[in-house]
Amino acid sequence: MKRWTLLIFCILLLAGIIQRQSKANGKAGGREIYRSTCAACHGADGRGTADRLRGFEKPATFPDFTRCRATAREPDIFWSAILHNGGPGRGFSEIMPSFRETLTGDDVIQVMEYVRQFCREPAWPRGNLNFPRALITEKAFPEDEMVLDATFNAEGDAAITSRVVYEKRLGPRGQLDVVMPFKFQKTGGSDWQSGIGDLVAGYKHVLVGNLRTGSILSVSGEAIFATGDAERDMGKGVNVFEGFASYGQILPQQAFLHFQTGIELPADTDKANRAVFWRTVIGRTFAADKGLGRQWSPMVELLADREIASGERINWDIVPQFQVTLSRRQHIRANVGVRLPVNDFGPRPTQLIFYLMWDWFDGGLRDGW
């Protein structure tokens, strides 16, 4: 019995040593691959080789891997696509070569993990938690984006509501956003009317971003200012504070989940009721070139809101939609969908919704095509 106990102990000890050596070899492998294939241009410290040693003029998009703002925010597929297809594969400089024939899939994973270590600030959520943006539900990941969206009434009175959304990332976990809405409408036999809506200013902060569990949670607050003409249905006619939480979750097979819940608190409840809302998104991303190319992301949103007042009921909507990347760099995207009321069909018309999104941190509008 003692011999069997000793044998089992030795096997477990050997297994532990092999596992630790395997992990150490993995890290060493990434380091060695980087030094042999990347360091000549990007430098041993990830900051880039000195101009006098590099042998070529540094492109405007040349990365500094120690800047978490540039490295942590991108998903693994971004780096994998550049390693496999070179800079031109994502609309970057032709100087960056392709390593498709040189590095195996395991090599790419190891060198990406090594490059990630140049970012020394763990507060930055990893880009893998940045899921495709839905039409209505607010996602948890902070961004640097400009979005132009438009909503068209498909029935009832003709109306077009458009918004310009500006989002600016503040540090590792914060985001400032400003929304400028416009509305064009034609009621009955009247002429078309237009005007500005209620301006919005808000702040988002990530509380938790855990790549191991594949989840991200943030909280946000927005001030909605009564700048629109309420008599012409251009605004609510009262200042409103909106607070909400947003959650994102990685699901198997490139699928993802968004969830948002919040409350609207008007400054004057005689002019508008308090309200609560909750929103859920399920989607999946498909991509060409074995996951490295153009992306398509079908999604379905389920929306619910209810005013906190006697006799009010929950309004339910469903929004099937389809997002697609337009540029090779994937920083220009479009999404189109239909908002279908599940109840109260008369007062709430079916609407066609569209947005054009520009991640301006990743390049200009004319870059990366």
C-alpha cells in the first residue's frame, strides 16, 4: 500500500513539474518568436526600433505596444489578422509583412500573449469584451466612436429621427458621450417640420472587465436637457436624468449577449412620469477568411419599458438587425434593423432603424479601405 501511495505521489509531482514547465515554455516561446520575427522593427521593449537602426521610414500608424490605449482595446482577432495577412490585410502599412507561411496557429497565440504583456496596466478591459454595437441597447465597453443613426416610421405619420453620437474614452475604464438629435416630421396634411431634439450628455464607467469569465459590467449616467420643442413632439419638455447598468457576456461559437437596465427620473413629474426599462441582445459574429476577414453580426434585441404610474403597462418591442464591417480595418460599420412593437401597435408604429459607425481611434474615414 505504501508503494502505491509513493508511486501516486511521484506521478502527481511529475505532472505538476511538467505543467509548470509547459507554461514556462509557452511564455518563452512567445518571447523567442517575438525577438526573432518582430523585435527588429518593433524593438525588444515593444516601443519600436530607433530610426537609425530600423532601415525604413516609420509609418504614421506604427504602434507602441506599451501604450495600453492602443494595444489592450483591440481583440485578439485584430492582431491575428495582421500577423497572418500583414499590414495591408487590415488597411495598414505594406511594410508590415505577412507571417501566414511562417507562424503556426499556436505561434500566433503565443506571440500575441507576449505582446499583451507590454501593457502594464491591468485596469484596461481587453478588446475581446468589445462586442458588436446594437441599434438601441447600450454596450458596456468604452469606446472612441462617432455614430450617425436614423429612425424612419414605416407606418402612421411620416417622421425621421436622427442623432449624431460622439463618444470619447477617458482613461482605462471611462467614456464621455454627447448626443445631438434632430427630427423631421409631417403630421396629417401639414408641411414637413424639423427641429433639434433633447441634447444628451453622459458618462460611462466600467466596474468589472474579466476576460477569464468573458464578462464586462459598467454603470452610466446621462443628463437629458429639454432643448427640443415639446409642443411639436421634438422633446419631452422637461430635464431628465437617466441611470443604467450595462452587461456583456461572451457566449460559445462567437456569440455574445448584451443586457441593459435603467431608470428615467424627470425633474418635474407633472410633465413626465418616471420610467424603467430593460433591454437584451443576443447575437453571433461570422467572419470570412477563417475568422480574419469581413464580419457579419446578426442580432435580435428584446426591448421593454414602463412608466411608473397607475394604469401604465409594459411596452414590448423586438428588433432583428444585421451589422456588417465596411472597411478592411473594420473601424467603419453599418447596422440596419426593424423595430416591431409586440403590443400597442397603433400608438407605436413599426420603424426602420439604421446607423453608420466610425471608430475614429483606429483611423480616419478614408483610411483602411
